[in-house]
Amino acid sequence: MDCLFVKQLVFQRKILWILTEGGRMKYVLSLWGMLFFLSSTAWGQAGETYEVTYVDSVGSNYSAYVPQPLVETVVEGETYELRSRQGKILATVPVSPFMTIGVEHCLMMAMDVWEEQLNIKEPVRFKVTFNENMSPDVEIQTTVEYALDKNRNSAPLNLLNQVEFQRKDEVTTIDINAYVYWNSSWANELEFGYDNLTTALTRHLAHILGFGTSIVQCGTGINFANPNTASLFDNLIVNADNQSLGALVGFGSSEAIETFLAQDLYLNLPGGRLKMYSNPQGFVLYRSGCYFSLETDNLMNYPYQDKTRLLPINPETLDALSAIGWEVKPHELSIEGRSLDAYGYGSVYQGHTFKAFGRDGKPIANAQWKYQLYNNHSGTYVDKAQGTGGSFTIPSILMGDEYLDKFQCQQGRVVCEANNGTSVSYPVFLDAHPLVLGYQISNVQDTEDSYYFSFDITLNYVGSDNGVLTVCNEGGSAMLFDIKGSGQTTIHVPNAFKYSQLWIDVSLENSYGSGTKRFYYDYDSNLSKGAIGINFPEVRENVEIFTLHGVRLYGVSSLDELPRGIYIIRKSDKLKGSKIYVVK
């Protein structure tokens, strides 16, 4: 809704109130006023909505508030629905070449971990799009639909749907820059990409749930999305003097709001105040008041230092969502799983040991443990193992296809309850694909030909029926060796070229699919890029850089800027003659 239109409605209500203060007409006009109030209340709850956008940018150089137009996605067409494990979070996604199985996996993982943290009564709904025309300094942006609650506070529609009314969300969308070099690979795949897509999606789901101010660009300045109403989150943001951002509603100019948000900011929660991001040089759109600024890196920090990391949902973020009205599950405890990543992903062919910790970081010595699997047919969790003590181990057993998700991961959770009654549940995703655990190269020997050497490679892997080991050099020469069974095997590799980096690919198969891992090896590990015979071209306008998956990379001024990986370089005026280059 236009900011001016909202102001006009508010002005009309004030005039009506003044007129009803006099004479006989008071009763009649009061009735009219009551009708207006009721209609405006209904309008506020189920009629008019407001849009708030949150943006994450690539890099760390951000200037003070400079409004930038946000472009709409150009990818249109058919869509389909992705459902979280229990169907409490629903995403409408496009049929698009960008919507790969890896991207689906990242999105589903983010949805599943959020589902496990909240008691959701009405499904959280949103859309996902891919933007091919997004500004190159923007990696992901989310537009959230807000409306008014019964107390005329502004809140995300998905939150309001939990307690007041059920309404279809037409706006809330996560818009992904299609040309960011996203890392959507998993343990059983070749590694590629840089920015962790699962972290980015989990982070922006927090915005959809209501994390961040409702401050938006309005004309040449800024204002609350609804100029006459602060959001529930806005009311929690305070300065050092404990003055609330929400107090500026209806009274503060754009300049006053900017000045307030340039101060030291805090999120005022029942457990204490937490530092929020602000810039003393001035208000920063999409940043100030939208993120934490805590000493330890966490999901909702700005900036978060390492975009390659998989960041779990932190207790502070859950505390914030609880304060605005979400029914958050207990999170005084945390669980860590050995040989699992931060989201509980690992191999079903390994046993996994879990330990619990209090919020102070101290281990829980005595606890009650359960391992439960989610049955797709019944839609419920089923107990599979129990235990007591300071740790808990689940066996390496594949229980049955009814417990597998669409990515062939066994769906489970570990539940821990301490003696004081506090508890926590931890989702696990145990992959049924074969997995390479590691390798070791030994017995490196020179051959009679001074250009070649031989070596032994010992592979450790699980879940495999058979596979292939491929050893090739940058010149394209390759050797293939069969792999049988699962566990450990040693393969002798003769006649490997000394003066080129070796690519060692391990491809494994079982009835659930395949798993692949790539390693690199140099005969002389001290050789530099230039010394191994790779001539890196200068990056000019007539040179194009692609990933092995065919995604073109833009804005690269030097190949040294690229993360480790393999890239295809070609001249833009030639269809043939492309060359492969390795960045170590």
C-alpha cells in the first residue's frame, strides 16, 4: 500500500473522533465511527498488506544508505510444491534449469531444520524464484508480506496465520541470484560452488518468520512499511537509553528514523538485550536493525564472516522469534553429532554418537535419549532406540524405504531430555547413497620413464556395491580401475604423469544411487600454478569463464580470484577451442 494512502486513512479517523465529541450528533457519528473502526480493523487484519524486503549482498563493502531498485525475476513458468518433512513449511518453486536436485536438497534441509524448532499450526508458505537480472552485488533477497494483528501491530502474515486468520500468502518470496556461484553440493557429490546455499536459505526463512525491522524505502526517504504501525520486531529494537524504534511511529520523520538506527542498537528480549547491527556513519538499508552483531558468528549476524560455512539456527534467533509470538520449542540444550554436519546430515552406513550441552556450553552428564524415525506413510515419528547417560549412539542400519525422503536420506531425529526436565530434538538426515570417507596415497615410486611415477591409493568408503577409480592428468590422459564391495581397498596406479596435477575421481554405486568424490595430487606438492605448465589467460571482455556445470561466471578480473575448482575458459567469439583450467 502507498505510504500516503495509509496516512490519509489515519487522518480521516482522527477527524471523525473530533466530530463525535459534540452535541446530539455524537451518538449518530459514534455509530458511524464504530462502523469505520470495525471496517478498518477487518481491513487491517484480512485486507491490506505491506511488503518488507530483506537483502543479502556478496562481499563486505557496504556504503551508507543508498536506495537501489530491486528487479523482478525474469524466470516464469510452471511451478510445483516442496513440503518439509511434516508438511509444516511449504515452498512453491519454479520448473527451472536453476532448480537442480542440489538446490532442492538445500531448500528442504533449511525447511526441515526450521520445522523442528517451531510448533507450527498453520503451514508457513512462501515462493522461491531465480533471478537472472539481479544486481551482481546482491546474492539473495526476500520479500515478506505483513498485515495487522488484532492489536494493530504489524507482523508477517505467516505468523498471523498461526493465531488469528488463515489467508493465502501471495507475496512472500525468496529471490535467488541465479549467477552467484552457490555451493549446493553434498557429501556424495563432487564439490562445487562457494557461498553456502543452505545457510542463505535458512537465514532468509528467519526473515519470513519475522526477524528484522519493517523499515522500507518510501519515496526519497524511509519509513515503517505501515507508516502508522510498528511491527512486533520494531517494538523490540531499542537504543542505549532503552528508547524503542516503535515509538517513532506517527511522529518520526525519515531523518529521525535514520538517526535512531545509526545509534548503538539492541534487541530487548526477556533474557536480556542483544546487540544489533548499526553503522555510526549512517543508516544502512537492509542492514541496520535487521541482523545481530554478536561476538560469535551465528546465522543472523551481519556480516557473517565465512559464507562457505553451514551455520545452524542459534538460540538467540529462536529467542527473538519467541518474543514476537512464535511458539518455539525448548532450546536450552544443544546436541552435537559426531561425523554429522551442523544440520545433522551424514551417512546411514556409519554409527553416530551424540552429546548434549547446556546453554553455558557444559556437557550434560545424565540424560534420557531417543532415536526416532519419520514414517512417510503414517506421518509420525516412531521410536527406534533409547538410552541414558552423557552420550548416545545410533547404529548404522538402513531401516526401510518408508523412512527415506526424496533424496534417499533416512529421516530421523534424536531427542534428549536432561534431569531438570529441559529437552531438545535434533533432526538427522542419513544418506543412503554410497560415500567416500577418505583416501591415502603411499608407495610413491619413480618409473623407468623419468616423466612418470607410480603410487598406491587406499580408499575408505561405505555403502557401495561397486565403483570405478579414475586417475587423469590435465592433458586428458586417464586410467580406470574397478572397485568392488564396501569398506577399504588399495589400488596400484602405474605410470602417472609427474608434471601435471592428477585428478582422482572415485565413483561408487548402490541400489539408491551413486556417490562421487574428487581428490587432487601433485608429484611435487611445492609446485606453483605456473610451474605445472598451466598458462592462465588474462581475463578480457572476449573471454568467458564457466563452471563445469555450465554456469557462466561474471565480474572475474583474475583467475586468482576464483575458489579452488575446475573451470572452462573460452573466447566468446569461438564455439570451439575451450580449455579446462584448474585452480588449486
